[in-house]
Amino acid sequence: MDSPEFDIDRSIASAWEEFTDRLAEVVSVIDDGDSLTLGTSSTEPAPFIRFTHLEGEPDRVMMEACPCTSGQRHRLFTDRECEALVGAGWERPRPGTECFWRIADQEDAPTLAALATDTLWNIVGVQHPVFLAPDQLAEVLTLEGAADDPTAGETSAAVSPTPLSGRELVAVMPRDRAHLDELVAEEFSHLYGHPPVRDADGDITIRVGSGMVFVRTSPQADEVVLFSPIVHDVEGRSRATEVLNDLNVEARRGRFALHRDRVLVSTSLPAKPFVPAHLHQAVEDFNRLVDEIDELLAEKLRGRTTFSDPA
């Protein structure tokens, strides 16, 4: 399969929409006294959002947007963020506190979830739901059936090599694309401990360091494609084409292509039959490739990586 046409901005927006819907479901059933926190797994101090069902107040939820001030870790809201929070609909912190807040009925969960997404994405700057802390993302995505899933909560931000089980070595012949999509999604659920994040096109998104990899099945259900937009705003198409041609001669686990001013790297694995172990190995190899080359290639092509600040 050729490198897929891809609109990363549309994919990210679609993933946040799906996340918002799932979050609204979770908030609508938070039990009395329980809470849900949403933050990132970054090593740097980062703000977080917390939902708390108010004890003794049936179906009332308080939502807070808090800076990180735990122990020696401090990251207060900037003046710009404070004004943006108020403009989005938050109440200013009460005296002696640092958290913006809002209280609403549980039936207003869709409104609270939309505000949380807007805050995380557009104000705090979380680029995609996959950059939320893995256990917190799992809590949102595994609302239904979590109690029956022994892997729920066993999440990680990246795939780590694990001993292969018999299940991962069993080959399955997919009936059609929908069946292959189910098989692939099941494997990522096992790997991450929660259902994968999808966009409107059905692409699965996984995190790789500071970037993302997208996973797509072919219409003929005979191939699984992994691809990642790793460099944007490339200067000089002719020179970039030469550089990528040289890379394609040497690279064993990825194919580099220039789409307008963006570099995509992709790889694929046969899926007739589909063997879970092959997907695990492909993801591990591709993750390593993307994580090793994106910054070096961006510098060489005078572009930028996916989530670096535009010049």
C-alpha cells in the first residue's frame, strides 16, 4: 500500500470528539464521593482536571482545573491561561485555593466533558488523548466491561517487548476489513490495557515518545499499515526528495515519502493470515525508527516535528 493520504489536524479533532463522548459517559455515572483525574504522564509539571461527585448532593459533580503544585513540582497557570479558563466558562479560584472550578448536575455531563476537552486540548496544550496519563485514559475508555477485562488498567505509554503467548502466535484469516479491524483493535487492547483511540477514518492512534503512529487496515483486509507524519513545513522539495530517496535505499523497516511539505514514514505487514506476534514486532520496530529519526530529519530538512512549535 502506498503512503496514505492523511489530514493530521482532522484526525486529532476526531479523536478528541470520540474522547469527549466517552468522558461524558464516565462523568454521568460517577458514584457518590468518587473522583476522576485527567492529566498527562509528562515528566514536567502539568495542570490536571479532576471530577468529583459531591458527597451528600445527589447527581452533583464538581469539576476543577488545577495547576501542578505537588511537593517540589510547581507549574502555575499563566495569565493567558487564566483568562482563557474564565473565557471558557470556569469560575475563578476561591480565596486560598489555586483550582478553577465549576459545579453542575450529572445530567450536564456532556457540557462538562466538552469543557474538559477544550481545556486540555486548547488551553493546557495536550496534543491528543493518547498523551493523557495511561491509567487515566484507560479509565475513560474502559467504562463498559472493565470489570470483566483482566488487562484493564495495565497500561503503558509505549509497547515493551514481552514473552509471546500461544494466542499471539495463532494465525487468523480475516473475513473482511471489519473483521481485521476487530483483530487489530483486540491486540492493542491487550498491549495497552484499554480499547485503542480511533479517529473518524477508523485509524488507530498510538503514542511514540513525543509523537504519534497511526494504524490502518487495507480495504482488501490483506495488509496492516503503520504510518507517522514526522516532519512538517519542509523547505525545498527537490532537496527533501533526494534526502528521502537516500533514506529509502538504506531503511529496512520504513518507507519515507514527501506529501506536499510533510514527510510521512510508513511500513506494512501482511494480514492474510493475521498473526498478532507480527503486529507486535512491527509496532516495536516502527516505534524505534520514528523515535530515533524524527528530530534529526526535521533538522536536516529545515522543518519541524509534529508537536514542536512552528518557527
